Amino acid sequence: MQRATTDVDLLVARADVGAAVQALARVGLSVRRDDGARHGEEDSHHLELAGPAGLVELHYRALAGWGEALEGDALLARAETGAVDGRAVRWLRPEDEAVYLALHASNHALQRLAWLFDLKLLALADTRLDWRMVVERARGTAFPHAAWYAWAVARRLLAAPVPDEALAPLAPPRWQQVLARRFFSDARLLGASLLDGRTGWMAAKLLLAPRMGSVARYGVRRARNAVRARLRRPG
């Protein structure tokens, strides 16, 4: 383990969500009421289960952000199988992991260096990593530019060994690259300053967004869901 964690994240196929919830119930974990209500909504991507044993995020989508989603079923279809402590487990192929880690970091506005350090560790440790395949996998998502932002910062700030041939095909327009370098400066990233104010955080999310149309539709859905939730409240 490189750092402390407060929960466990599990990725399961959509068809297996019910079975996974039942299995976790046997160790005392239950779905939080509000999460159960959101399951299946367009922008939802996981269920939270909590109990004396701890907290588990049960993901049926690998990630949801900017009004788009990275579905989990395709990742699981390519997953590798092995054993840990005598138990059969599956984990993502290195190229899928490289893309997921980058998208996850960008979805959180690159505000935890630990997530960027994970990218460096993967690039250093997994000699099987095929960067051409990383590019292909990133292009197969709804947000290839978001992968570029994370890998570019990991190389610039942490000297992650990311080749030019992996970054160039995923790069956003030149003006966004220039703006990103100024907005995600070393000082801002080291100080996690974007977490201090809502305005800066929203500006970062908009800069990282792959499609303004998706973001606009996402905002409308959030507003509509907030109104519905308010109407459902008693009194």
C-alpha cells in the first residue's frame, strides 16, 4: 500500500449489482438509503454500502463526469484474472488502468498528487504497458483530452515517463494546453488551491470538460433532480 484509504472500491458488471449487494450484506454492509434511490439514474455510477466492517463503493460504472460516463462492463470484459492469497480476483489490464487512473485524477481537477503519483508508479512498474494501446483506449472513451491533462501534469510535475507519442494524439487544442499549464501551475497543484473556492473548482471542471453540450445537459439534469428531491421532502 502506498497510502491510507478510507473505503474499498469494487467494480462489478451492471448485471451483478444485485448479487454483489447481497454478498456484502452477509458481512454487515447495507446500501445507504439515498444511494439506493439514485441507482440507475443517468449520472450515477456507484452504490455506497456501509456498516461496522467499513465503507464499500460498489461501482457499476468506472467513472461518471462532465455528463459522460466510462462504463464498467467493457473494462471487465478485458480484465485479467489471477490469484491473491489463494483467492481468484480480476484486475484491469494495464492500458485500461492507465486510462482510468488519468480520467479519475482529471475528474477531481488533479487536486491530489497521490493520484498523479499512481500514474507515475504504473508507468514505472508495468513493463507491459503498451502506450499505443493506451491512446486507443483513451480515444475509445468520451473524454480522451482528460487523459492527456493527467498524464501531461504527471510528466511535468513528477517526471512520470510518458512518451511524446502517447501525449500528442490525445492533446486538446493548443489554446487549451496553454491555459491548462497556467491554470494547473505547479504552485496551484502542490497547494491544492482549487479546493479552496467553488469558483476556481468550477472553472477547472469546465476547462477539463470534453464537450460543453454534455456539461450543459448535465447541469440541467442536476437542477431538475434537485427540484424533484425538494418536492419529495415532507413538510
